[in-house]
Amino acid sequence: MSPAGWAVLFAALLVATNLLCQAIALVRLRRKDRPTALLAALPPVTIVRPLRGIEAFSRETAISGLELDYPDYVTIFAVADADDPVVPLIEELIGIHGEARARLITGDVAVSANPKLNNCVKGWEAATTEWVILADSNVMMPKDYIQRMLASWRDDTGLVCSTPAGSRPVGFWSELECAFLNTFQARWQYAGEACGFGFAQGKSMLWNKPFLDANGGIAILGEEIAEDAAATKLVRRAGKHVHLVGQPFEQPLGRRSLHDVVQRQFRWARLRRVTFLPFFLPEILSGPLLPVLLLALALPSFGQPAWLAPLLVLLPWYVAELALAYGVGWYSSWRMPLALLIRDIIFPGVWAYAFIAGEVSWRGNSMKIKTDGEDELNAAPAALSHAKLRSDGQS
């Protein structure tokens, strides 16, 4: 076969793989939860929510976790700084819903260089139930939030989690973030889990507390720069699997700037590159750029114009992605096709930058992500000897 023929074959394989993953994700996301013994038991559950500062939807997301249709649960709000501006809001909500439904714990414990994980430690230790959910502050919890988490727990499960589903975009750049979160990242997460490669995501994580405590406790999640990467590796070491909820829970976005979106993608890409390099390397094949380039180079050898390449690749690629968005309720507006295109133009640069960037921005803080062989943090706790992330100005 000629080089042009091999180029066409490889491009066709990449497009076919993408379409297959779109179909797998659509089937997986539309699958209804099956009855399980754990769900039928409705065990007591503790939700630990680390908070820092006031966000656009802070009140709404906090209230959503206090009005769940579940018979026996308590929410522990964990705030590192007692003077944080979010504290009055939480105290107000506790006054409304009662201390039996919600508690506030302040002060963190430096078990890692991950500020969110440090913020969760006291809440984890205060939890007296066998089942504990670690949930980010910006997760919008539906009424059946806990039931949907429990429904995905099976005999071989070590962790149930949910990717964030971007919702309520305001402006084009917010829709661009939805394009990254939903039909790109969530699609590959669900396709991977269906093929036996489940990865944890820290937005919502359902733990069996005795299981995690027996395997090093919450501090062990500080072994990696991101707690979800550490969770994935811990679960796999234990011979268990990470499973995803039937459909991911919403993360309302509001207005975003292009800088916010790109910086967030830089940070996540760098984290994936450091923690799961063998899986990160082929990510460049997950976008349409490479098959478009291959076809553009090969088509003239078959007497066809190069300009046909984008049409032959992007038309089936985006039709399938838009069908997935429609099928699971992620379609945002008429601007979504443009957001998908801009995303796929940006992504190769994000992927490449992850190999050279040592510093990213997180909530206004400059953070240096360390790799093996670089200077580690000077910290007293033993758990910090494994940390590879430095935060300037972040407690």
C-alpha cells in the first residue's frame, strides 16, 4: 500500500474510533439504573463538601445538597479558614435546615499539598457513617443524588464518581467550556469506563469509608498531585473498579472568559500528563485535527482536492457529537457547533503545552506542578513526601 493509502486508512480508523466511542457513550449515558442491594438498603450517608469563597452559584448548590429526597443523610461543610466569606452563608443555611441535616467544620489538616484534600480531612474524620460522598462545592445535586450514586455500586466497585456536566452557560466562552466538559471529556470517560478503564473524578466521589480507611485513609489520596488520580490508582491496586453514575451531575457555569477556560484546560492536561502519561499521550488522537491533515495530504494522490478533507472528517465527526448532545440533554444553543470547532482547534495546543508547562493557575493562585525527579516540597507530614504540587499563596 502506498503512503497515501496508509494515511487514508489511519485517518478512517481515527474517525471510526471516534464514532464508535460516541455511540458507546450514548448507550451508556442513556442506560437506566438497575436495582441493587445497596440502593435497596438506603444506608446512612455523609456528604463532605469542601468550600472556599463565594462562587456564582454558591447558595443554590449548597441548598441543593440540603433538600435531597433521601431518608438518612447529613452534610458536613468543610471550610479551611473560619473567616472565609462563605461561612455566614453556611451558618444561615444550617439555621434554616437544622444541625441534624448540616454541620460546619473549619480548619484544615496538612496531609498533602492539595488544599481541597486538606480541607476534607476533618469532615472525613467526623463522618460516622459507612458511606461517605466527597462532593465539590459547585456540584448541583438533584433530589435523587444519593440514590444515583448508590445505584452504580457493584460487587467489584471501589469507588463511584461523576464527571461534571457543564450547564447554564452564559456567553460563548462558557459554551466552549461545556464543549470541553460534556461531549469531549465526559464522552471519553464514559466510553473508557464501558471498556473497563474507569477513571475517578473528584467532583463527586462515593466511598465506602471502611475500605478507604483500610487502604491508608483519606491522607493516602495525597500521594498524587490530584486526589482523583490517587483514588484511581488506589482502587486498581485493591483489585476494584471505578464506576460512573448513570448520568453526570450538573456544574452550573455562568459566565466564563476565554482565559478562564484555557487555563483550566492547561491545568487539567498537565495533571493528566503527570499522573497518567501512557493514557495522556494518545489524547492527541481524540480530536479531528490529525485525520484532517492526513486526508489533506493523501487526497491529491487519488486525484481529489485537499479541501475535501475537512468536509469528509468534520461532517460525520460533529454530526455524531451533536447527536450525543441531543440524546443526553447537553445541547446548549445554535452556537454549539462553533464551540466544538474552536475546542478542537485549541486542544492540540493544550496537549502540547502540558509537556512544557510547569506552572498553572488555580483560582487565582500560581501553582507549580512537579514531576518525578524535581525538588519536592519541604513538609513535615509523611504524606507530603509524595506530593508533587506547589501552590504559591495557597494555604
